[in-house]
Amino acid sequence: MTTPTPVARLAEEAVGLIAAEDPLDDALEGCPETLGRLADPSWQAQEALAGEAARLAERAARAPVADAAEEVTRAVVVQQARAVADRLGTRLVEHTVADYQNSPLGRLLGSLPAVRPADEEQERGHLERLAAVPEYLAKAAERHREGLRAGRLPVAERVRTAVARLDAYLADPAGDPLRAVPLRTRHHAERDRLVDERVRPAFAAYREALRTDLASPGRSPERPGLCHLPDGEEHYATLARVHTTTGRSPKELHDTGVELLAHIEREYVPVGAQAFGGAPTPAEVRERLRTDPRLRWSGAQEMLAAARTAIARAELAAPRRFGRLPALPCALEGTEAPGAPLAWYMPAALDGSRPGTYHANTERPAERSRVLAEATAFHEAVPGHHVQLSLAQELTGLPRLRRIAWINAYIEGWGLYAERLADEMGLYSGPLARLGMLAMDSLRAARLVVDTGLHHFGWTREQAVAYLREHTVLSETEVQNETDRYIEWPGQALSYMTGRLEIQRLRTRAARELGPAFDIRAFHDLVLGGGALPLDVLDQVVARWTRRG
């Protein structure tokens, strides 16, 4: 057996840190470090974990490397460890109560029902997690109270939203989604006992804590951003750095979004004329996309059929642009998820117990735009996240950290790059679908403006809503959901366009330097061949490849 190098050992330590921060992380399902565990949201535990992560980053920065591949691994260890320390240091758990990704409510009811245990050990681990829910929620409630005492108040309306979701959950014991996790028959009675006697009473107690302790003193819609909280400006700058892996300031990111929107405006004109005839202005095109009832879905099945067709078309064309493609196809599921985004991708479990799955949000299909369907499918599935994350999991010659690291700017940047790549590949079915691509670009550019507007410039919630109404084609439901997402997940929305622009810049540079020798399939294999990377490290990888010719 080969002795692990110092960097390889540090990479394994980093996996343990990531697992301790969030054992419900989709990318970690099947990892032994997460078995039977929930996170410990107490400040004592998080402060200790943040300190451990900071020390790991320092050790990794000094570690010797044997070759270029180890140099990349070392950089990923440093970035991932610092990200754990930075995220915990921003104390988001103290005032995040309703977000589908970051709140205690969202983590439990969003992730636990999706677990697919592969064997007896994992089934027992799932039951242990259910048994741990009361302690987790009690500690989360105490963190909320600590936040109140320190002046880190949640937004009052988000507290009311969380209470309403808990009311809906508690009102339907028989339909509890935690009962739907597939377990062997012999575990059904234990699961149901835990759900009835521990989990549901714990959620009821957590709901009461939110209702009695948090709703009244919460922030108003005029003060939803981090800049209104103690140390909020510093925390937001930290989160911007974590999510973009760059040192760009909130103002720089804000200005980039404004400039991009002006550029995308000009693209609407010719494509809008092809779709609708005449010479519509960009504002008229967006208004038509937003309000024309013929551009809405008749139901969830129609929505899923369109996604399925787009993915099949992309799978057929992908070999023209990729040398390596995933061994397994992308699964598709419709999921009614109030408050969640249009769609999302859940990576396959590392042990193969769950396939990589594109989840389409089928809530209120008659209010959702059909023109966004193809761009969304290309982003989440093929050639987007399914290709990207499945290939990463297949990199068995690399340390495990490189296969599961979640670096937003790289991951979401690739998803957005894939939307434009699909256009180059001729995958969009017509001008309406291409308008959907432009609309998604507008949304990601607007995110740079709105996220920084809320958390750095102190925008009100209504300012954010008005900006999205003016510059995107989102329905009113989607505008409200997006705004709430930015409020409770600060910085994450910056990653999409930041990453897309960097991947496109690196491609342009490589094509210029290599000239006729540039091979787009080789470039894509390179970008996807090392797992998720910080953007500065990806730059170095591409530069090294270009120099080799």
C-alpha cells in the first residue's frame, strides 16, 4: 500500500472538516464521516471547528508538494479550509431561519427526505440522525437567541415564513416526507416511532421558539441586508470572497453586473425580432416573456417533458465538445418546493446509492415561464452540472477532496457557461428558447447588482424586487423567492456570473495563444478534469496547459 503524502493526508483532514460543518451536504452522501451525524450549530462547536479549519489552512500552505498535481491539491485544501472557517465566522445560523439551503428548517426538511440509504449501516445511520434532530433544533434555537442578544436579528417576514412552513409540515403527520425515505421493512416501525415521538415534537418546539422569541424584534423589509447587522459589512466581504474565490470588492462586482446588463440588453433586440416579429425593444421583449399566458406551462408533466427532451438532445451532441463524458445518465425529478429556485442538481451519492438528479421545481407551473426550460436544463444537467460533478466523482486517481469539493464560483460558473455553450452547439430549439438563455443571463447579471445592493449598499427589499422586475423575466412568485434567497444566502448569487466570465476569459486566452492548435474538447476536458478549483488555481492550470502547447 502506498503511503499517503503530506498533502494527501491534509486533503483527508479537509474532508472531515467539511463533513463536520455540514454532514447533510449532498456531495458527501455516502462518506463514512457523515454517517449518523447532524451538524452541531452551537457557537462553542462552530468556534472550535473554525479554529481547527484555520490551523489546517496554515499547515497546508506550508506543506511540501511533489509535483504540479499536488500543488493544485494543496491549493484546494487551503481554500476549502479557509472557507469553512470564514463561513462559520460570519454566524449566518444566528439569523437565517427560512432559506431552503442554509436554515435549520431547510437543511433538515430539504435534505433528510432525499437520503437513499444503500445498506444496513446507512439505514441505521439515518435513524441515528432522526434521533439527533431534537438536540440539533434546540441548539439552533439557542443560536437564534444568541443572535438576538448580539443584535443579529433575522428578517421578521422570514421568521413568519418559517413558522408557516412548519405549520404546514406539522398539520400533515401522515404525509411527513421523512416517512418516505426507503428503508427495509424491519426499520419502518423504528423510523415512524422516531418521527412521531422525537422529530415532530422537536419541530413543534422549534416553531414555538421562532414564534415567541424571534418574530417581534426582527428586521423590517427596509433593513434586510448584512450591512445592517453588527460586523455585517465585514462578514459580507468575507462571503463574497468565499463564493467568488476572488478578491473583487462588492462595488466591483456590482459595477460588473450593471455593465453586463447593458450588454445583454443589446442582444435581446435581434433575437426578440426573430421570436415575435417587428422591432421590439428589450423592455418589450421581457414584458412579453413575463406576461404572455401562452408562454406558461399547462402542468408539471409538460414541464418535465420539455426538460427531458432538451437533455436528450444535449446528450446526443455532447461528444462533439467533450472527450470525456459521465458513465451514468442524469435522472430527472419534479419536486414541488415552495420558496426554492427554478431547479437544482443533486450530485450522485459517492457510493452509488442515489443517481445524479436534476430537480425541476414544479410548484405553480402555470406561473412559470416555459422559455427558461431549455437553458435551465442545459445548466443543471447536460452539458452543465451533471457532466461537471459526475466527472469529478469519477476522478478516482485524485484525493477524495478533489472529487467532492464544492467551490461555488467554479461549479455555478460552469453551469452558466454551459448555457452559452449549448447555444454554440445549436441545442436551443428556436428563438424563444434563445430568449430564455438571454433571460437567464440577465438574471445572473442582476444577481451581482441585487446581492451587493442588499448587503453592501443597504438596499431595501422593495428596491431589490423592483430591480428584478425591471431587468429579468421572472414571474412575481419567482421575483419574491429570488429576493428572499439573496437575503438569507448572502454572496452565493455572486458566484454564477463571476465564474462564467472567468471560464470564458480563460478559453479566449487559450484559443488566442494556441491558435489553430486549440482544441475545444481538450479545453473542456482540462477544465473538468481536476474537480472543482478556485478560479485563480484554474487560471494556473489552463496557463500551464497552454504553455505545453
